[in-house]
Amino acid sequence: MKTRIGIVGAGGVADRIHLPACQALADAEVVGICDLNPEVRRLTAEKFGVPRAFASLDEMLDQVHPDMVVVGTPPQSHFEICKKSMDAGVHVFCEKPFMPTVDEADRVIELARRQNLLLRVNNQYRFMTFYAETKRRLLAGDFGRAFYIQCWQEMFHPPDRESNWRNQLTQYVLYEFGTHALDLVCFFFDAMPTSVSAHMPRCRPEYDADLVVNMTLRFPGERMASFSFNRISHAPAKYLEMRLACEKASLRVSLGGVARASVEWSRNAGRPVAKLGLLKGGQARAEINGRSKAFHSSRKSEFASATASHLELFLAEMRKPQRSIEHAVHAREVLRLVFAGYESAEKGETVHL
């Protein structure tokens, strides 16, 4: 019997990520979708062939009885949706940011624990193939021990460029996007940091949000990570770049729109040969002694396919008699890091965790 999925929120994330991911699952079916906007839910249901569309979560839970719900609404609504779903005995796959507060995260985790329900947050980047392959090769010891990670983002995208709930955020870049980068660094180090030191200067005072974020995390074992996010940069856009300093190599992992040009000597042709490449997904490269070689490339965007991989794991865990909430606890700790970053920037001091 197929797992019955209900989708909460029929907007952009459902259209681009959640519904394509769900439809890629052979042993699951989307039985309903709900959204406050009647036109949005109608059009999305028609596009993806969802049999029922509802105005409210209560109606969907009562009439189609899903086994799990996928939550793709603004984060201010996550607590109520998660609580209602779990009160009805339904597992929850929640989009990030997890919750507006750590206290709300604690409350839904406790509810999941009491009712033996599965709760996971879709920080899906670690399931993208170029990040997953980087982790596999780190575990295999191919590059030696990783000890320093740099993450950066550059683009001109202040909140007024957003057309949805994000344009009202004052805790913007670190809260809405930073959870992905934080989760990846913890994934690669297989640890949580011990301290956070952050700066968020108001470089453009007309915007009441964090647009420039510089943050340093210290990890056990004399390791550290630094983050530089700039949403008011006029430089060529970089969605997420990472550099991992390891004992044997420097790794460069790029997400989104990787364009590379090179000129190499061809023995067969007896002359230099130009090579051009464009990757919409991402790429992981190892740099050793000044030479760079890709060890994994992805030509297509992986936001939906990585979510499908995450959902496959979710469905497998649903079938177990005792469901783990370890991943939800990790998402809670990542959320705690975000708010520790804001606290550090406001107080001008390091926050110890």
C-alpha cells in the first residue's frame, strides 16, 4: 500500500520542490493539497494531478486521512500545522526554517516523541549528490582531516526583491537561508559548534534586515568555520560557495550556476584545447598543489531530487516500529545556532553554546 501524502501550502516551494519530489516516489501518492488561496490551490492541483484541494488543514486531515504531511507554508504557521497534524496521528516533513522560536521547536519535538511520530526538517542540501559525494570521500579519508570550512554567498537580493512572506522578515539572511549552510558545515564536521561570533553591520540602513552577515563558529578538535553572506553585493551572483581545507587537499564545492572555462594541452591534437562548461546543479573539486580536478558534477538543479532522496529516507523510517526524532533535534540545534548568531551580533560578543 502506498503512503498517503498531504501537502500543506500550494505556493512556489510546492510547485518547484515538494510536488515534483513526491511524484518521484514509487511507493507514495499525494492524496490532497491545502492552501488559503483558492486559485493557487486549484491551479497547483490541476498541474500535478492532485485529486483533492482544500481550504484548510482540518478539512484535509478529516477527509483524505494522509499518513504524512509535507509543510511548505511560511515558518510562522509551522508550529500550529505540526501540532494539528501530530494530534491527528500524522507524521510531519517540515520545510525550513523549522520554527520561529527554539521553544516551539522543543514543543513539537516533545509531541513527536510522546506519540512516536516522525518529524524531520527539509534541510535537503546534504542530499545533493555533490555534497553527499564530498562527505563520502571525507569519511573514506581521501583528503585527510577537514579542519577549516569557508562558506560565502554574494548577490543583490534585499527583502524588497522578494514577492512573498520573506519580504517582511527582519531576521532575513541568517534565519531564512543560513540554516542550509550551517547544516552542511555540521554535516561535514559531524559535530555541533561550541561558540558563535557574528557581525551584521547595517551597511544599507534603508533595509531593516540582516543583509551582510559575517560569522565564525568554533568546533571541537581545533576546527572552525567562517560564513560571509552578502545580499547587497553587485558582484556576479554566487548562490553558495564552500571551501574545505583538509590535510591533503583543498575542496571547492559550488551550488548553482557553475560556469567554467579552461585551456588545456591536448596530446592527441598537439595543441591547446579550450573547454567550456555550464552546470546548473553544482560541482565538487579537489585542489592539490595548485591543480584542480572535479570529482563530482551535476548538470541539473537538485533541489527537488535531493528532497525526493530525503523523503525516501523519511518513508523508510516511517515503517519502523520506533521512530527516531534525532534529525528533528539536530534541526532544533541548527535553529539555536541561528538565534545565537543574532544574539552575538546584537551584544557584540561571542556566544558560547
